[in-house]
Amino acid sequence: MASGNIRSVASKYRYVQGLSAIGSDEIKWVVHMKGVGRSGFDTEREAALAADKYLISKGRKPVNILKAK
């Protein structure tokens, strides 16, 4: 994705946001949580899974796709 003007795309998942260069159709999905290593995901679902896995690793309940036992 080119640097410069970036627009934000809303997500249906918590802690997930899409970023796209203005004039481009490509969207990279990111997890907005401190400590998540990988910044750009190809799909919104992958980013939501990463957010859930991070929450589980910190002893919290997942909020997006994964379910607590």
C-alpha cells in the first residue's frame, strides 16, 4: 500500500480496522491492540482471529470469532 493519504474502513469486529490508500481498492486489515505483532492481514476475518488469540494469550475472553470454553 502506498504511503500518503490513507482512509479508514469500519469493521464488524472489535479491535479490527481496515486501511486503504485513497483511490485504491486494496484494503489491509489491522488489529488495533498494543502488542499484536503482525500489522496487515489480507482478510477481516484473519485480523479478528488474531485479536481473539491475543486476548486469550492475555487471559481474557475472545470477543470476535473464537468462543470461550
